[in-house]
Amino acid sequence: MADRIPPCPPQLKPVQHYLKLASDYDKREPVMSYWARLYGLQTALKIDRKSPEARALLTSLMDYLETFKKENADNESVTSDVAGQALVENIAHKLFMWADGEDRAARFNKNVVKVFYTAGLIFDVCEVFGDLTEEVAAQRKYAKWKATYIHNCLKKGETPIPGPMGGEDEGLGEEEDKEGEGAVGMGWSQPPPQPHPGLPSVPNSDPSGLPSVSSSSPTPPAPVAPSGAFSHPPVHHSFSTPAAAPVIAPGLIPTTGDNLPKLSPDLITKAQKYCRWAVSALDYEDSKTAMSNLQKAISLLSTGQDS
């Protein structure tokens, strides 16, 4: 099905990076490929929908998306933008957290550059679910900047500076790869393969292997309300502690139903977000990430504060 999609014509070069990203995930996470190709289609429609070459690509993408959705009608991550958003953001954040950890530990290499760059592309794909939150937009900008910055330093034989330079936002806009011409244009024909999200596979010390994704729980971004053609009402989750034998997670403040704080709509949505992240982590049998996100949701519901 995906192999029937023709190559990108020159005028649709920005779309090429997302289609290559989709191809990279076809076997490991086909749902990620689906959303990446949908984003590629939306981007291509804004650039050229009239030329014969563009129309051939657009038609094949539409056929792929329609067929994939029909064949996966029972997959909530395809039919629901809430579940789909959780899956895509989970993949992006795990890649980002791994690359950021390597960067701050001053372990610089091409794998770090590639993972930063791929995380940036996947953060782009998140736009199919609506406007990005400030946190996701900032991480996308930072990932793309870091990919270009570290690559340029390695190319020049210089030692990159770990972490942000002079602050979280300083310099982020100066080297950002807005059209995908930076990291990919500097020697990679397609985004690199990554391990399956949530399942560490290759030890970090193995210089011949690809980087493993940290199994530690990334901090999810503030929730974004889906909008547009893929909008679905959010699913409300509630948690209660059994009265007979309450189990209080470390660091949480025990409360009763009578003195639970009243949450603002934003905090309620954030608690729902943590719950969706936990469910998404369980899809990959990542119990540690699931427990961490559930604890954050319970803490928020119990204290009225986002830990």
C-alpha cells in the first residue's frame, strides 16, 4: 500500500521528510506512519495541488489514508484523534528525552543529532490534531535547533555546549531548520531508525548500535484540545482510593472526597492527558511510564497542583 506512493516532485520537497519518516515507521509503528502521511498530505495541499506530479502524489496519499483507515477501523489510535495524539506525542517525547539526556551528559554524536531531528519532525506531525501547546512548540523548536547546532559543531571539529545556551530560548530561532534543509540536508537522506517507543533495545554504550530510548517517563506537555476535522470529545477518567486499604503513592498527599480541591478546566484537561499517556504506555507494556503518569494524575487531583 505505502509502496505505491510516488516520489515527491521538487516543488514538494518539504513534504519529502515526513514521507520518509512515515516509511521508517511502517514496520515498527504503522499508526505513526499514518499520521505522518496525513500531515504530509495537508502540507502538500498548501504548496501545490495543480501540477500533474503533485496531483499524482496527492491522489496516492489519499488512497493510502482511506485504505489504512478502513483496514484499521477498530484501532482507536487511528479513529480517535485523542488516542492518536497521545501515541504520536508519546513517541516524540521519548525521542526528545533520550536526545536531551545525551546532550546534557555531553555525549555528542550523529545519533543524538538524528534523534533530535526526528523528534522535531514528529512534533510537526502533532499539528494534525490542532494548534500545538506552548510546551510542545518550544520542544519542537529546541529539538530542531539542537540537531543543527550539534551537527555544525561536529562538522567543524568543535565541542558543543551541553543543554541550552544562556537560557532555554536563547538562539533557538537562529539555526532552526524551517524547511528541513539543516540536519537532513547535511548528510542524511531520511530520518534514522529508532527503537520501538517505550522498549529500550540497544545499550547506550554500544557504539555500533542505534541509541535506546529511555524508559524513564517524559514529562507530558500541557494538554491541547483537539480541533478541526479530527475532533472528538475527550474521555473523562476518574480515580478513587479504596477506603479499606488506601495506597498512597510516594510523595502524594492523602485526601478524602470531602476535601478534594476544585480543579480548573485546564487542570482537569491536564489530568486527562496524564491518564491518556498512561494508557498509551501500557500499549507498549511500559509499566514504569504508565505508573509515573497515573501518579501525576492522582497527585494533581489530590492537591490541585501539577507536580
